[in-house]
Amino acid sequence: MLIFNTTLHIEDTVHDECLIFLKTFYIPKALESGLLSQPSLAKIERQHEESGVSYAMQFKTEDIDILNKWAGETGEGLSAELNKRFGTTVGGFVTLLEEVSLI
């Protein structure tokens, strides 16, 4: 199982609006295809930022082929919509994690 993590930094000026967008539009749209599952959104405790808030948004998927399919069919459009609405007030990067069994 893979964990598809996107770390986002949201400027204070658009924080509330962007958080609503993520919860009511982005995450539901990301799940519609059935290719991603188990969404989570976690606030990252402030470390060095003087302003803004950072979040880790995660989804799980079976393998890289499924993730690539999702990215081509859905992910690129969602990223474009996020950029269109918020421009440079929201920045981010993606990390792909592989779950490791604890047993």
C-alpha cells in the first residue's frame, strides 16, 4: 500500500477559504474515481514559519500504476483548480510513502 502525501502551506489571507475548499471540493473529488482511499488531513505544528499554516493531506492507493492513472485522470485537474483559485498563496510538494508492516 502506498501513501500519497501532499504537504501544503497556506497563507493566512486565504487559510479559511482554502481549508473549506480542500474539505468540500478537493478531497471529495479526489475520491470519486475510487482509485484513492482513506483520506486524512493533518495540521503540521508550526516550526519555522512566521505566518501561514501547513497541512499534510494523505490518501492511500494500491500501487504506483493506480496513482499514475489517478494523477492523469483527476489529479492534474484538481491541482489546476487549486492553483486557479489560490495561486501563489498556497504552495506544496508531494511525497510518496510505502507502508511498512510492523509485524
